[in-house]
Amino acid sequence: MTEILSETETIRIETSSRGKRLRSPIVVDVPRATRPAEKALNNYVIDAFSKKMPSLIPYTFKNQTILNIAKFLLRHKTGSHQTLYQYVYGVYRFTTTISETPDELIQRCRNIDGYQDQRQTENIIQQIDDFTGDLQAENLAPGTIGNYVKGVKALFMKNGLKLDLPFRSSKKVKYRDRAPTPDELQRIIEIADIREKTIISILALTGMRIGTLVKLRYEHVMKDLESGLTPVHLHIESDIVKGKYADYDTFLSREAVDYLKTYIETRQLGTRKIPPEILTPDSPLIRNARNHIPTPVTESQIHRIVNTLYKKAGIIRQTTKRRYQVRPHSLRKYFKTQMTRIGTINADYIEFMMGHVTDTYNDIESLGVEHLREVYRNSGLSIRPETKLNKIETLKGVILALGLDPNEVLSREAMVKPHRTIIDPTQRQDSDFRILSKTIRKTLIDELKSSRYLSMDSGSPGEIRTPV
């Protein structure tokens, strides 16, 4: 006797896609997956909503019209969890307002023969207009309202119906953000731990999106980092770029590289809670600090880290406004603002290093990595002032002139004091400055003493010659 399988299966979701336990487990009936594509669709829906709004999981699986949106985004677009969330949440807000399910809404707009019912569609358009008015009354930003309406339009389009609205959503930016200033970022760097310093410096000095940072692996920096070449080149593949439009190249300055190296050293040594890590090319560049097994940090974790640092540094304060003037995404603006302020860098180069595809994209790409590396190096882009670094380089030059190797001096000191395993790059600069200064003073004193003794030996009895 052949067993007849149910078309659905009941699953219990207790953890998010990142392994975080949900406050309340979700029990939901999902379509039984018999093909890899069906299983991928089920996972896409679960992963998109399990962390931010788990109640949208059963909402989606109970409405085939919503599943059609998810299927289209996964198969023919970027498969972004955020896009699916925006669309489905917009539909959820609208259908809740009119007290219909998405399937009922689409069915209402079809006549007996299956064709689109224009009269019902016109009624829906009026309801969307009223819905927009309600959202405006809630003082939502125009962009947020537009995203909700996009979701309703996607519901119609991906289910074979037309929805031509007689109005356009306003694109006016209600809550503008700004780039943090160098002084503000310096305050953040002062109070941040090494992992936070690494995150802030990478975002501010490469101009990449948070969504790209969380997808970076050690192999993205391994070659230049291990060879000591700076600025470190990062080739960003289109698969980890928003929109997946094209590859691009950006760079890490010496300042960010110092933080990154120290952060990697801490991971290799481990802590009381996290065991030592052996980095491989596939290791996440920034790892989740809570998991024993190395897993990538999430976008929401980055947002929390940056916002917390903003508050600690006094850059943002709790207000009645819905959005802060300085946001995690504002670090990307820092890159563009500072690079533009230099005044000698072609604007198209800046756009290219931020992953924007312009008319000159192919021309800039053809110039090669080394040309772009030199452009980036000459910009002098940084967060902290380079004064201390410049003084250290000057001291190294003096030591070389005295016939000593500055690198040997620093290495010898590290061997004498092996308990100093890992220190912050800022502390390391201060330590190197003190060691080099002390070495120069001692060398000069020794030479003065030696010169004085030579003068005494070559002079007349009882005569002491003071060296000039």
C-alpha cells in the first residue's frame, strides 16, 4: 500500500537562522518540500522573518500570493531578506487595514473567468490612497510609505494583475543623515574595544555597506595583509554587493590594517569564553563574538554596536524623532565626504570604490588595482591624526642614521618583555615612540661619553676636552 503524504508538514522553529533562540517558538505548517528549489524557498522565507518578525512566517505560508513574491525575489532578483521583509510587511500592513488576506484580495480582483476585474481594482486603488493617508498621519517618512506601497504593487504584479496607481509616492527625504566628523569618530575610537575599532575603521575608510562587511572573509585581505602591503586591497565580488550589479575594488589604510591585525591576533589567542581560532581563507573577517564556532557577525549586530558607540561618545541622544541624524550607514558617508573634501580625487574614482556603477565604471576598472591603490594612498584618508605615526617614522630615520636597525630595536624590546602579547594599535604606537626615543637618547649619551674619553686620552695631562 502506497503511503499518501500530506501536502504540508508542521515544523517548530525555536531558533533564528543565526542560531539565536526565539522568545516564543513558532509552530507553522509549510508546503512539503520535495525538490531542492522548494526547500530553498521555504528556508528563504524562514530566514527572512525568523529574527525580525516571526509572525510573518505563517502569514506567508498561508498565502500562495505572498509565496509568489518570495519565489520571484529568490529566483530572479538578489534574494535579499530585507527586500522580502519590506514587501511582505507592506502587504501585511495594508491587508490588516482592509481586513482581508492577500489571497482574498487578489481573488476579489478577478472575475469569474479569471480576468482582472477593473471595478474592484479601482476600489483597491482608492483603499491604497486611504492607506497612504493613514501612514502619513502616523508621521512616517515618505520613503517608508513608498516601500509599503511597493509591497502591495508587487503583490499584484507577481500574481498576474496590473496596478496602475494615479499617484506617485513622495521621494522627499524627511529624516536626513549626515557623515560623522573626524573628531566624532576619534572619540568613538578612544572608547571602542579592538573589535569595535576594526568595524568602525573598515566601514569609514572603505565606504562599504554594512551588508557587504558581514559577508567578507579572511581571504579578502589575506594576500596583502600577510605580505605587509598597504593599503590592503579588497576585491568585492558582485555576489556580496547590494543589487549584485558588479564587482569593485576598495582599500584599507594603515590605520584600519593595524586594528584588523590586532583583532585577528586576539582571535588566534582566544579568550576565557572563546577558544583560539585557526583562521582559514573562508573564516569570517568579523565574527560573531558570542558563538564558540566562528560565524559571521550579522547586520543587526553591527547596527547595535555602532549605535551604542554613538551614544557613549555623545554623538546621538534620545529624542522624540524617529531617526537619528547620525546612523550606522553614515559611516559610508564619512568615506565619501572626506575623499571629496581632499579635492584632488576624481569623483568617479570615489564612486567606483563605493561600489557604484557609473558611465565610467569600465574605464576606471581598466586602470588596474595598483593605479587605484596609489590614488587611495595619496588621499591620506584616516580617522586619527597621523602626527604620531609621522613622528615614529622620523625617529626610525634617526636610528638608521645612527647605524641601528629600528625594527631590530622594537623586536628586541618585545623579546625582553614577552608578557606584552597584544596591545591596542594606539598603545603600540605610544610604546614604539617611547622605545625609539629612549634608544636614541641612550645611543647619543653613549657616543658623547665615548667622545669625551677619547678627548681625555688625546689631550695634555690634566686637560679635559669637552666635546662640541
